Amino acid sequence: MKPLLLLLFVFSLSSCAFFGKKKDFPEGNYQMILGYSNEEYHKVKRESPQNAEADAYGNDPTIYRSFLSLHDKDKFVMAIDDILLYGKYRFNDDRLELTDEKKGSLALDIVKVKNDFVQLRGDFSQFSSARVPTSEKLYINFALDKTPIRETPSKFDSQVNLWRNAPVKSESEKEIKARALNFVDYSIAYFQHISSSGTHHDYRMDGVESPIIYAENGIVLKAWSDVPDSWKELFYNEKNALVAYQYLFDGFKYGSKEEYHVRGLLLITFYLKNLRNSLATNL
């Protein structure tokens, strides 16, 4: 009986170690690659389980502007479309706990970790959003983005993502301009990041829904009637959005007309920086 008891004891200890094992993943910048509502996730899991794995990709433009960044051992930035949180994080067993001093805490279940991919599940119902479904839990896949950060601020920094915070009242002209300028700062960081990555399969031009047309040979402001509603919704109302549009219009009109002997993403970045410099003189 003693060998059997010893065997059971050893099994008991190993079982506790296995079932009690914490789930976590390395800090770094994680790009969102897929998102499901609770209902969608379980349907996909039944019908095509491979598409419910942590390394499954989607192609909705939302994912290209959504991310999770863990850095400096306890700091985080999370941007899921128009939901922006930043502050401190910690791992607690199989959960990632995020704390934003102004917006509160969010506990995300770590569902799966697979190499450089992680699948998280969370309830976002406490946050106001015009774009993210918050009536049920969401399953979100992230992939570790190993692109070196060559210029700062990067697209993962909170300071260039403040435009995501929806205004709760009509804003002053100065506040509207600051919001529009912050969006341009994010756009610069977005295209800089893609240029630094060396591969372009992980982005789409409409990942930045904008009043600006991004082309191989430069940038141009769209007609007001062609500006996407998603950009107008960054502002309190259409009247505020029109003030922001006029601000951009003046930036294009009076900005630098330099010519560059490059094309593509690098040229877009250069012209956006010129626009930004023009806008900064008229805050």
C-alpha cells in the first residue's frame, strides 16, 4: 500500500502544480488580430474550431488601430477602437488586471497563450463606446508585434491616442483643434510603424479612418461630403467636426509644399509631418 500511497501523493502534488499554474505572457506591444462577441465565439468554436484559436486572424479595419501594450513591468495602454485605457497592470493567476485611474479597472481572462499569440476575454460594459459592442463579453486575439520602435511617440503610446476619448459635451475651438491634431499625430505614428516593420501585410490604409486620402504619391484632404462618419464621430457633433475639418483644410492650404524623392509610406509620413507642423502654428 505504501508505494500506491506515495504514487497518489506525487500525482496529487503534480496535479496541483498543473492546475494551479499561472497564465501570463511577456510584456511587449500586441496588435489586435481578431475579435468576437461571446455568441460569435462559441458559434465559431463549434463550427470551425481552428478559427477560435489564439492565432486566428480577421480582416476588419478596426483591428489595425487596436492594440495592447505592456511595458516597464507594470504599465499598459489598451486601445480597442474608441475605448482607450492606460495605467498599471498585473497578472493575477489566469487574469490580466488593468487599472486606469480615471476609468476604473478591467479584468481580462487569459483564455489561451500560443507562442506569440494570446486570446483574452473581457466584459467592456462599463465603458462608453459608439463602436465596440459592450453588451456581452468579447474574445480578442492579439499577436506580439516585434517591430522595433525607431521614433517616438509610437502608435502604442497613450499620448497619441487621446483622440479616442469621446467628448461628453461640445468643445471649444481650441479643444477641437487639439483633438484633430492628436489624430494627425496618431496617423504619423501609424505610418511610421508600418514603414519600420519591413513588412506591409499587417496594415490597411483604412486602418486609419480619416478625412485624408493616403496615396503612393502624397496626401490630399477629402471633400467634406466624402469624410467618413467614423471620423466625424470623434467629435461631439457635426458642427464640431466641421471646425476640425476647416482646421485641417487651412493646414493643407498654408502648409509646406516641399517635394521629396520618395514614394509610398515614407512619402505619406513626410507629408503628414509637414501638415502637423502647419497645424501646430494655428492652435
